[in-house]
Amino acid sequence: MKTLFVRNIHPETRESQLRALFSRCGTVRGIKLPMDIFTRRCRGVAMVDMEGHEARVAIAELDGAELNGQSIQVREERPRGKKRGRR
């Protein structure tokens, strides 16, 4: 399972629109679309869970695609490593 990080999403975008867009590339296992609690508008980012090979297809096909008049950016989310600091 891979998590894709999607940026530059229009504030009026809904989860159903993202699911329809990414479903063209494979099965969407889950979507997290953070919303502003006061305006109920999208914060401009989303995380989409897909299987590995389908996620690679989605990155290739959807990076730069237009959704609600804005060009979205699709990248594979990288896990954060341990921070190295002073001891």
C-alpha cells in the first residue's frame, strides 16, 4: 500500500471528486482530505491510499492534471525518519 500526497487542490474540492479522479488509475483504498472547521473548505492537500503499482500509474498520469481549474501535484509520501539532533 502506498500513500500519495496531493497538493494544490482547489478549496471547493470534495472527496468524491478526488475518488473519481484517482479511480481511473486503480482502486482507491482511502482518502484523507483535511477540511477547515470554520469554512468547511479543503485545506489544499490530500492523502490518497492505493496499491503500489496503481499508485505509480496515478503519479505518472495525474501529476499536473487539472481538477476544478487547478493543476494538482501528486507525489509519493515519504515516511519521516528519526530526527538527528544533539545529544
